[in-house]
Amino acid sequence: MLTFTAVLHKEDDLYVAECPEVGTVSQGGTVEEAVSNLKEATILYLEEFPQTEERRAILTTFEVSSVASS
């Protein structure tokens, strides 16, 4: 069993989910649907390109000063 990371953000009416370890991306109308679709996309990807080792993403946050719109 391999464990992967799902990073999500909302675009209009959809949630976009990305797996940074392998680069797969999917979307869905809910968080659950987006993650489920990402899981399916990742399984299909791994069938074609098997992982030889488990890679873990490093997640952190950073700040930038706000930029005024012109």
C-alpha cells in the first residue's frame, strides 16, 4: 500500500486535486469527488509507470506581501 498527498484548490464550481508525488491531476464537484477522481487517475498512472520507491511530498506554507491591483 502506497500513501500519496492530495493538494486541492477551488476553481469556479470545481475542486481541483493534484498529487505532487506523481504529477496526476483531477477535478470534481466536491472535495470527496475530486479526491476519488484523483485516486483513480493515480492508479491508472501507476499501472503505466510503476513507482520503484515511495516518495513523500514536503508541504509547507510561505507568505508574500499583497499586491495592489491597477
